Amino acid sequence: MTGSQWFLYMIEYSDGRLYTGITTDIERRFDEHQNNHVKRAKALRGKGPLRLVFQQLMANRSQASKAESAIKKLPKSAKNALVTAGHFDLSLLD
């Protein structure tokens, strides 16, 4: 396989809100968020405990970024449905 694997992920804040991001390493990135690493997302500061509730392997960074953008525009109910389904329908990006 050439290039890096990219993942789309969602983290649930302690208050139930959802954060969406992309990464090449889920474990490393979640650890950065959870442990207040300097590279954590500012949106997650002080929002713990955090819970990784969704992850999906994407074809490449472009696809991951497009999916991230699409999910961030969804209402909370649709994001919750996505977490429950456990899969983002990539045909929605076309």
C-alpha cells in the first residue's frame, strides 16, 4: 500500500456533544485529545472524559477531509445516527 491510511473519527464529550476529526493514527490522536497534549484540539479542552465513538478507514486524505466537512454540517440527530450505524455512506460525498 502506498501513502498513509486516513481515518475519520468522532469523539463524544462528557456532555454528549460530538467532535469530528481525521488522522493517520487513531490511538495517538485520541491519546493527544484525552491527555491534554499540546496538539489536542482546542475544542476538546476541558471537555473530558472523552470517548471514541466512531472510526472509519478512508481511501485517502481528500476523502477523509470531505467526509469530515460533510459530517460537521449535519444536525446532532444525524451525527448520532451515524455513530449508531457505525459507517459513513461515502456516496453522500458525490
